[in-house]
Amino acid sequence: MFIKKSIFGLIVFLSITMAAKSQVKTAFQVSFTEPQAHYAEVEMNMTGLTAKSYVDVKMPVWTPGSYLVREFAKSVEGFGATVAGKAVKAEKVNKNTWRVYNAKANAVKINYRVYAFEISVRTAFIDASHAFLSSANIFMYPAGMIKTPSTVKIIPFKGWDKVSTGLEPVAGQQFTYTAPDFDILYDSPLEVGNQEVFEFTAAGVKHEVAMYGGGNYDKERLKVDMAKIVEQETAVFGENPNKHYTFIVHNYAQGGGGLEHLNSTVLGASRNAYASERGYQGFLGLVAHEYFHLWNVKRLRPIALGPFDYDNENYTTNLWIAEGFTSYYPNKVMLRAGLITPEGFINANLGGIGTVMNTPGAKVNSAAESSFDAWINPAYRPSENANNTFISYYSKGQVIGNLMDLEIINATKGAKSLDDVMKAMYIQCKTLKRGYTDAEFKAMVEKVSGISFTNFWNKYVTGTVDVEFAKYFGYAGIDVVNENEGKSVPYLGANAGRASMGSGKVIVGSVARGSGAWNGGLNVNDEVVSVDGVPAEMSLERMSQITSKKVGDVVKISIVRDGLKKDLDITLTANPAVRLKATVKEDATPLQLAVRKKWMGN
């Protein structure tokens, strides 16, 4: 009886606690008194607090979709709190947590400022022309209450008249939005300013495009072509899960990158690149990539990626699916939409394979390892040796998606493709209301294809085997050859780095694993003075003192290292780079034609 009563009491206590937490609400107000100095003024009002002597509030250390601890708390200043209009004690208790002693009051007001001056799709930026609020950079949350609702009221700086966001507006309150929990808030950036806004409807969903920074884009053309991408990607999964969607586009002199969100995305673009076909296709490819994330990663996701721990790294070995497949699909989607040619599609996939095979790190770093190590990804933390030790899960995952697609199509004689796997996994995640495990994804691939993928996984996912390009493209009746096969081209294996620019010196920026430079002891940061007595040139590999030699010949490299002169005898090795060329066979077999049609058609 005592045990039953204790359990009943515990249940009642937990129910009361959960009810109390559910009553907590947070109302933010963001204003800009000094946008030219890159500051946002944040007011955070919490109500419905439980009878505790203090409440902790926390700033996330990272933002979902960008796998790096960025320590957003470093940009916070002027933190203070009041209860009923009177100042109360507040102190920082760790790097991203502030404790407010509210003396059991059920309401507290917190004020702080955020400095925002990093231009990227994943970080907040404010100046006199606009404010981009990447929410995890701006808004704190009450510790342990990530599931509580919040509202955000924006007070634009004078002269600003628009706010663009995926958040739901509060009826009758201008520039005020609501989020059911902080996961939604952190997945909903806001653009504030005078951005040009245009709209289109596709797949039954209203889409808003907010263009900051001007540019030579043709919005009528963009409406048509972006709609084509939306329709084609929706067709892969069978449904579009949004009621509305927002593209926030930042146009700079030189811009790039994108970050996906639940019903919005932020894109970086070059404002004057839209007029060239290459620039325009590049932008559409970015649109296709980030929009595909609407399903792949935001809903069809690795199990580790949600619910999130905003204090620490969130590890997964499946970013080769989440990001890599999302790099593979834009070319398929754009081909289906008539935005690129079949030749362009083939060459784009060959280029992806070439990138992987020409990266020395691909021979030591698997796709799964690369995914797990995203948090120390050299793309975010550059290293002179990164190319030798790391392969991007974007690049390797794109290739795996390509090979897997062809393997499935061939095994099913053109009846199924990777599309069927993606749709089935999307439905599974939606039904189970959770992410997938690596084993579950592999099982679905095998179910759809009807064959074992264990050997494939061992080679390409957890292994570092070279890509069997001839085999896979052969399924579709496409002959692919390495034009460098059989050639013996002398190769130093060292490139000048950025430090060379404007210095008048040739400074080594990278050394390739296994090359003559690697074996002979040439180091990054060495100043190359001469090659066989001839003054060094920026393009070391193209110097006649290298190109006129044979593999196995020795060259004398004179360098300065740490102020001391040194001569190195370096034996030239053969250039290992592949150069792939495809020929579409006119005499393909019926099966090859069926595979090709499924792969490149609908």
C-alpha cells in the first residue's frame, strides 16, 4: 500500500510540475537603438514561473544545421533583470547560463544586448541597412523549459518597414509572432528591414522570397523556376508539409551558402551573378539543395538530430545522408524540371566523383567518420592538412547517393529508385515521430532494392574504397573512363598558399599526402626560393623544371624555413588525379536503357 501511495504521490507531483512548466510563457521584444554599431536590444518577459528562488536562462552554443559550437553567449552584454520594476540579483553561472534570483516571483523581466556582426547564413548580422536575426544567436530560453511557448515582437529601426520569417504571426499585432516551443523559435530566422518581397505558389503552398541587398535577378523568371523546383521535390515525397514557406536571400558582392529551417531557409548569393547562366544555375542549385532539406533532415532525419541539446554537440554518423543526398538531389531535380541538360547532369555527377577521388583524405576518412566528426570539420576550422585527413560528408554523400540510386534502379530493373527509399523513410519518421537509425536506413534500402547492401556499406559508408565509377555508370549504358589512366605525369604535390598573395614570395599552403613534396619533407609555410636554381613561381606544378621531368626524377628545392635556408632533394611522383569522361552508348541493352530512363527521367 505504501509503495502504491508513493507512486501515486510521485505521479501527482510530476503532473503538477509539468502543469506548472506548461504555464510558463516567454515574450520577447527586439529593438534596434544602435544598428550601425551592430546591436540588438532584447527584452525577455517570463510569466507563470514556479515558486523557486531563482530561474536560469541559457543561450544556445550552436544553431541546428550548422554543426559547430559557436558560443553565441560571447556576444551578449548588459544582462540585467527586474521583478515588479525593481532590479534583482543576476549572475552568470557558466559560459552560457545566467541565474536570476527572482525570490519566487512568478514573473521576471530580463534585458540584454547582442552584438551581431558576422555575415553568414547561420549567424546574426545587424547594420544600418537591415537586421538578420538567426534566432539561436539572439534568444535565450528558460533552462529545462525548452518546450514552453514564446512570442517575439519586433520593433524595426526607423525607416525599416518589413519583417520576413517563417514564424506564425499573432493576429492584430504588427510584427509580432508566436512559436509553440523554443525548437520552433530556433528554427525560424527573421529578416528585418526594407527587403524586396515577392511571392509564388507551388505544390499548393504560398512561398515568400525576401531579397536583401539588391541584385540583377529577374523575379518573374525566379518565380517560375523556383516553383518548378518546389513541384519536383514535392513529387519525390508525395506531399509538402508546410502551409507557407519563406526564402530569405542575402545578396552581397560575393555571397554563398545556405541554411535550412523547418519552413524557411537563408541563402547567400552574389548580387550580380544572376545574369550569367552559370550564376543563375548555381543559385537555383542552392535553392534546390536547401528546399530538399524541408524533408531530408528537418523531418526525415537521423535520430540524433532532434530533440536537440543546445549546450553540447549532437553526434550522428548519418550526415552523408542528411547533407550528402541533399547535394545529390538538386541535379536530379533540376534535370527533371528542365533547368539543366542530361549532359550537364552526367557531368555534375562525374565532377562529384572526381572531387572525392582527388581528395587524399578520402582514402583515410569514411563517410560515417566524416559525419561524426562534423563538429571538428575543417570547413569550419581550416587546417593546412585537412585535405589529407578529411573527406566532406557533402561530397562523399553525394557520390554515395548517386551510386546507391543506380544500384537500386539496376537491381529492380528500373522499377524503383532512391526516390522510393527517401519517400518511405520520410513516412516512417512521420509515423514513428522520431528520426531513423543507420540500421533502419540500410534496412529500407535493402527492402526497396531487394538485395543486400552490406558490401556496399562496407565499401562506401564505413570504408574508404575508391569509387567503381565504370561499374555503376555502366548500369545506365554510359561508359566512363579516366583520361589520366596510364599516364605518368610528374608531380611535386605542393601548392602556394594565401600567404603568398601580395608578398612577392611563394609560401607553401598545402602538401598532398604521398606526393614527392610530402615524402621529401617540404612543409606548409616554407618559402620556396627556387626549383633547380630557377626562381620559384606561384604555380609550382606548372614550372618547366617540374613539367619537363619524368616520374622518379629528383629536383632540388631551395627554401627558407624559420629564417634559415635549406635545400631539399625531392623525388617526383606520378600525379594521382583522375579526370573522368563519359560516353553515352547508343547500343545500350534494354536493361541499360531502362536504368538510364529511370535515373535521368521521372
